[in-house]
Amino acid sequence: MNYSIRMAFAHPVRLAILALLLLNHALPGFAQDDTKEVKEQLVVALSSPNKPGSLEVGLVNGSIQVTGYNGKDVVIDASVRARKSSRSEQPAPGGMRRLSAGTSLNLTAEEKNNRIEISTESHARSIDLNIKVPQNFSLKISTVNNGNITVENVAGEIEVTNVNGSITLNQVSGSALANTVNGNLIATFKNVKTGSPMAFSTLNGKVDVTFPSNAKAALKMKSERGEVYSDFDVEVDKDRPRVTRTNQNGLYRISTDEWTYGKVNGGGAEVMMKTFNGNVYLRKAK
């Protein structure tokens, strides 16, 4: 099942080009359409609406927000951010006129067996996606620049990657792998899937995770230039850090394992939390 929305010249081509030339001559502002926000929407039905599904989406520029709701369809609202400066100030080559506003998102969603993959061909401008999914949904989402990722009220396996922006998981259930480079990582869980390892890491920012009070976990936590805090009754492994000795070209390199290890509620699957510049917080839900 394939859903798409695309902008195209009308048929026949000659009449379309003539109409656009006349419009551009009569309305000089036409070439400034990229200074306006452009919006599109897709509604995708699932093959088996009463079963869990999964969503995969990645952006180069822009934010992604995914919210679980009581509906059975996946609703995708996309918007292209308006430019602050107009390309109309740049002369066209050879006396030509620019006919396209460059605002199409070329947004496409493909669905097969409850698995949805969203793609867009617009990379030059920032696109923001606001997606509603049924609550029992697994996610694999990523962005690189000019955006944050927010997931709310979703239960499933969640994999989130960002580079220049924050990650927020709010009232989620299941398991999560979340990583960003420049931004805070905040996650609040309603329920944790027993036996599923999880990882939360950033380079520049804090890692702040809240678990239910009865969550079981084997902790592995580290901050290079910060502190590690928790209001759980953590059973810290006092036998660590451990010293390792490695042979490199006949020389021995001795290093200390600076991770903090511990158990919560007797231990469980490993939960790794790491940052370089910032603090690590493991909180107990109130």
C-alpha cells in the first residue's frame, strides 16, 4: 500500500509553463513562496489495525514528534519551515526565470504488514513531522540538524538517534535505545519491558531517565565531566572500578574502568547511561 502527495506541473506542459510565466510576471512575489510555510498531510491505514505496528522515519533537517493516540490510522502532518531570506534576490542564470518555488516535500509513506516507512526528498530545507500512531507501536526515528525528537505515550521498542538536538521520551512504555551528540536526553517511562537492555547516551548534555519504582535493572553509568545521581536504592558494585592491563608493542597500558555499576530492585537487564559533558540522573517515578 503506497500513499504519496506530490506537486507537479499540470498537463499539457506548454500551457502550464505559459501560465506560470504569466503568473510570475504579474505577481513578482511568486518566486518568494519559499519564505512561506508549506504543509502536507498523509493518513495511512494499517493492514491489521488491531495489531501492533512499527514506524521508521529519518530526516536530514528538522524535528520529529511522535504521539500515541486511541486511533487506528497513522496520521502524518509535515511542514516545511519558511526561509528567513528570499532566493528571489539571487539573479537567475542567463536571464531565465525561476518557475518552481522549491517548496514540495515529496512526502511518501509506504505500508506493508503494519510496518510504515516515511520518506521525503526535500533535504535543502527543514521539515517538521508531527506523527500520530496507535499506542502499541515500535519506532525507529532519526534526524541530524535543526531539530529535536519527541516521543510521547507510545508502547513498544523505541530506537531514537539525533545529532544536533535533544531527545525527549515522555510517558513511554517498553524499551529504548536513544543516542544524541549535542543535546539533552530526557526519558520518562510508565512501564519497562522486563529483560530488555536499554541505552541512553549523549556527548554534550545531561542524561535524565525516570523509571517506575519497581523497575529491575543492572546499571552501567558514566559521566566524564559530571556526576551520577539517583534516588533509587542502588546496590553499588564496590568491586569496581577495575584496573585493566593491556600489552601494546611491548609496553603495558594500565587504565581504570570509570563506570559506575549497580543494581536496582535486585538487578535485571543492563541499562547503560552515559554522557561526556553533563550529569547523569536515574530517577524513581513518584
